[in-house]
Amino acid sequence: MTHHADSPPAAAASPEHERGEPSPGAPGVGRLVGLDLARGLAVFGMYAVHVGPAPGQDGVIGFLMELAQGRSSALFAVLAGFAVALITGRRTPKTGLAGRQAVAKVVIRAVILLALGTALTMTGSPVVPILAFYGLFFLLVLPLCRLGAKPLAMIAAGWALVGPQLLYVLKPVVGDRSFPTVGQADGIVSLLFTGGYPALTWIPFVIAGMAVARLDLDATAVRIRLALTGVALAVTGYGGSWLALRLVPGAAEAVREAEGGSGMASMSAMPSSSPGSAGIFGDTPAGMLVASPHSEATLSIVGNTGVAILVITACLAAMDAFPRLRRLAKPVIAVGSMSLSAYVFNIVAIWLLGTEELTVPPLYTLLGFIASVTVLATLWSRFFQRGPLEWLMGRATGIARRIQ
């Protein structure tokens, strides 16, 4: 069975984020800590998708497993956009020499993520690594790095509206959606159209993250509006899908038939499984109305973006408002501060352990993974500011400073 690599975006989009000296318009310490908390939660959600119990069960555990499906990777993608904005100038985009060096940093990160993602894919792990996709995302959004919040939000909305429809039209041309087989590296067609995270439908998450980063997140009024926007997007995406599947004649039945024939994800707004490898839209136009994880439909993008914005806004606000909570959340923050390392640790551990053959109950496997990465990250953060792979990434991107 092949799994989605719900996360990282982890590379948190660049699963690691830009640290360094504060600059005008840069977020305060609380904001960076809030981003790390959001990344840490996304890492745990990713682990739940990879090794946790099957979603759809009754009770809190089943609900949490369903909640992690698709939304962890979407959160990482939005955080990826935030990372691009941090590198290229958060509130005020860098220009001149600083701008060229920032662009070079993004390109270097993208190349490393493409190479690392390909290497992880070729290990034969049953999880489809997301890193190569994120590397491509970084390159594709570079032309937008000097835009403000409003144009970025408009582009994200337009892309979310057009991208899925375009992908549906192109599907017969590029072939049915198929995940890379074990040990098979992603090609450009997979990265753009047919893979687990096709750029054509995932770029809106990244652009939305860039738009959020451009806002004055210090202002309470901005945070309130951002939270309300997240709620509105989530209700529109999931609620709109729920209504559409019940109001459009024959839509629900068509999706059910596609589910049975192709392994498509559940049509419910909070589906119980990731999609199979047979088809993004279940080979039926009605699939365009589904807001399930990885359905790649407009309503799914809208709903998942809303959830990601809510999580980020809540984390930023909580870290500023509750110093005691910041101390309690320190282990999760440590994981988030080195989410690239945490992601690779997860993929390599799954590959080495062969988790599909383990007899340990999935819940205990998940708790073991979470406990292991939390302890390792907490210990590492006591002695080092960055995670091991984050440090290497920082050293590699240091080459950009040589640009004159």
C-alpha cells in the first residue's frame, strides 16, 4: 500500500524556516515561535497519516485521524509560502542585492528539496515523499515574491478556481493519476500533474501562505479578520461540498460509484481515507464537488486552506497571549523548529522498520514515533539552534551571500 506523505511541507515548506537577525517588518519572536508550534502540530498530523490508526473509527481517535488526512500537508504547504515570504522579505519584499541573494536562497533550497525528495522516493519507502513537490513549488512561486497580500490572495483564489478544472481537462492527456511505484522517482509530469501533490492544484496553498505572511500579524484586528477568513473558507469548502453533493442531481451516486471502482476518497466533507491511485476525480465530473483529502478539487483546496489559516492564527495568538503555554508547548515547538529533520526521520524510520509488517497496534506505533521525535528534538534544541538538516540547508544557502 502506498501512502501520502502528508506533511511537510514540510520542509514546512521549507520545512525549516528562516532564522536570523530581525529586519523591518519581520515577525517578532512570538510569531516565529507560533510558526514552529504550527509546524510541530503539522508534523504530528503527518505521522498520524503515515503510521496511525485508520480514520473513520468512532470516538476522538478516529476524529483526529480523519482531521489529519490531507490537512496536515495543506498546513505545511501554507507554511511553505510563509517560509518563502520570510526569506524574500516578509512585510517588505527585498530588492536590489538583498533581493537577488534571497531569490538565490530559495532556488538553492528548491534544488536541495528536489534532490532529497527524489532520494527518499528511491529508498522504496511505502510513503510518497512530498519534498520534491515542495522544491518545485518554491520555484514556481518565485515570480510572485514581490507582490503584496491582496494580489497574492487574488492569485491564490483564482488558481484554486482554475487549477483543478484545468487538471481535469488535462487528465486524459497526461494519463490517469498514478502514484510512483516503490523506488520510482518523480518525473516532471508527476510533479506537475499526476503525483500525490500535483503543483497545478497545490500551488494555491503556497501562495495563500505568502499572502498571510505579508499581513501585519502584530495587529489584533488583522488576526481577527484572518481567523474569520479561515472559518469562512472552511465552511465554504466543506459545507459547499456537502450541499453540492446533495443538491446536484446524481452527483452523490456518481461519486459513490467512482469510489467503488477507483478507490477514490470518501465523498463526505471529513472523509475517512486518502485517495487511491486510480483517479483524482474518480473519473467523473461529480468528483469536482468533493472536498475530501487529496481530491484536488476547488472546494477541497478552499476548505483545507481555511483550516490551515485557522491553525496558524491560533498558534500565533496563543504563543503571544499565554507565556505559560509557550513553556508547556516547548517540546512541540522544538519539533516544529526542525520539521525537515523530523520529516526525513519519519520516512527513513518507516523504510527501516517496515511498519506495514509490524504487529504493534497502529496507535502505539504512532505514539512511539511522536515520543521519539519529540525527545530527540527537545534534546537537540538544548544544544543547537537548528535541526541537523536545517543546519545543512543553512550552510548550503549561505552560498547566496557571495552574489554581488
